[in-house]
Amino acid sequence: MLEPAPEELKADGLPRKKGKKKLSKQIVNVFRTTARNNIDLTAIADNKASILMSLNALMITFLAPVVISNSEIITREYLYIPLSIITATCAYTIYLSSQVLKPSDFDKIGEKMKFGKGPSPFFFGNFYHMTPENYFDFIQGSLGDEELLKNHLAQDLYYVGRRLGKKMRGMRLAFQVFITGIFLTLISTFLVLWLF
């Protein structure tokens, strides 16, 4: 009869039970840190978009009564040119900010997921329409397989990161439109007052 190798023995001399491999603490910490960073950056992007949208909505709200009550002066002095620019800037910035804040279409995201051997059971967009029984079966399959578990975690990070990248790109565009619009409004106001 073969005896177990020394590394397969516990301290008390009994054979070790070969269990399932667990994710190392380093891998778990990397996933956790990356996920936390992505969530924090997403919250920052959403907060900036909300502030920008509110600011532009307030500008339009304050401009409307001023324009209505002084329409003759605005027409006579050609001030409708800079007012048109600032109104268009505010409207387009509000649109871009609302696109940043708009939730993703989770059904389309679930259809695109391929590399993790099916959709991840840890992202709510993949299971919000399931019954509790279906979800329990769905998640049990992932928890029993370390490689599949790593694939699902990586998949979640990838799609959260992709969504974050779209949000940041949208925020950059919204700020660029806002800054350019303000600059053009100031220049057009100066030119209108100087030329006319």
C-alpha cells in the first residue's frame, strides 16, 4: 500500500482532504480594488453630469423671462445672436449630460457577453428578470468552478469599465460644448455691441 507524500499530510499525520481551489487573496483584492475604483469614478461622472445639467437648466430658466420682457431691446441691439448661441449651448449640454446619466440597456449588454461562458450571475442586469429559483441555479454553476468565477469577475469589470469610459467621454464632450458655447457667446456679445 502506498503512503501519502509528506506534503499531503496534516500536522497530526492524517491525510489532507483535497478540496476545491479557492481564489487567492491577491486576486480577490485586485478585483475588489478595481471594482471600487470603477464605482467611485462612475459616481463622480454622474455627479458632474448632474451638476452640469442643473447649471444649464438654471441658465435657460433665468434667460427666458429676461428675453421675453426685453424683446424689443434685444432685437434692436442684435443681442439675439449671442442669446441664440447660449440657448443652443445650454440645450445641447443638457442633452449630452442626460445621455451620460441614462442607464444602459442591460438586455443588449447580456447578449454581447461571450468570453465568460455566458452572462455573469453577479451583475444585476443579467438576472433582474429571473425567478429566485432560476437565479439560485444560475449562480451555483459559477460558484463551483474557480476558472468560471474568475471569468465572470473579469467580465463584470470589463463591462463596468466600458460603461465608465463612455460616461467619461460623454462628460468630456459636454464640458467641451459648454466651454466653447460660453466663449462664443462672449465673443459674439462683444462683436454685436462693438459693431452695432
